[in-house]
Amino acid sequence: MTKDTKGKAKLRYIPYSALVAIAEVREYGIKKYNGDNYHGVDPEDFVEAAARHIHKWMDGTDLDDESGLDHLHHAITSLALAIENRKVERYVDRHLSIDAMEDELNDTTLRALDEAKKGLTKETTLKELCKLADDFPEGNTENF
């Protein structure tokens, strides 16, 4: 029996030396910054750090003065953290905005229903109900 791996990233394609480089820089960063606290850092800050390390390497300096680690190792680590924080940031932003839209929709709907109920009786016709639906904000009735 084989496992279906179609569409899944094959992590074996990442060079082992790159993984080791990231791990070494992460270990240094965890000690320097007193913990694993890269979450919440603006991805642009990591991209800027990567650019600085790449420029140092391009200028002929292999090792970072402070850490003693290779500038390219710092650069790949910074880019990896930028990618991770960008992914998390989009997830959080998307969910926060969905929650906010849901709250706003709920408030708008409740206000509209309260207003609409004032004129409703058991004899209200379907035509009148459709007219009320058309009066919802921006005439959006696709979910009704």
C-alpha cells in the first residue's frame, strides 16, 4: 500500500545544509533575543535584515561580526521567518476581517429585521417581504 502524496511539498528537496544553517541561526537568535519570539515581527523587517546580510556577503564579508555565522545563513533564516510571519499575518488578518464583517452583518441584519417587523402582520404577502429584502443595504439579497 502506498500513501497519496500528490500535491504535497517534498521536503527532501531542501538541501540539508540549508536546514542546518537555519537551525544554527535560530539557535543564536533565541539566545540573543531571550526566546523564540519572532512572531509578530513585521515581515519587512526580516526582508531588510536578509538584504543587509546579502549585501555584506556580496561585499566580500563571509561571517557576521556579532554571531560569527555566515551572512548567507542569516539571510536564508531571515527570509524563512519573513515567509512564516507573512503567512500567519494573512491568516490572522483574514480571520479578523471575516469576524468584523460577520459582526457588522449581524448588527445590520438585526436592525433591518427589527425595522421590518414593525410593519409585518400574519397577512404580509410574499411580494411585500421581497420588497423589504430589496431595501436591505445595497439591495443584497443573495443570501436570503
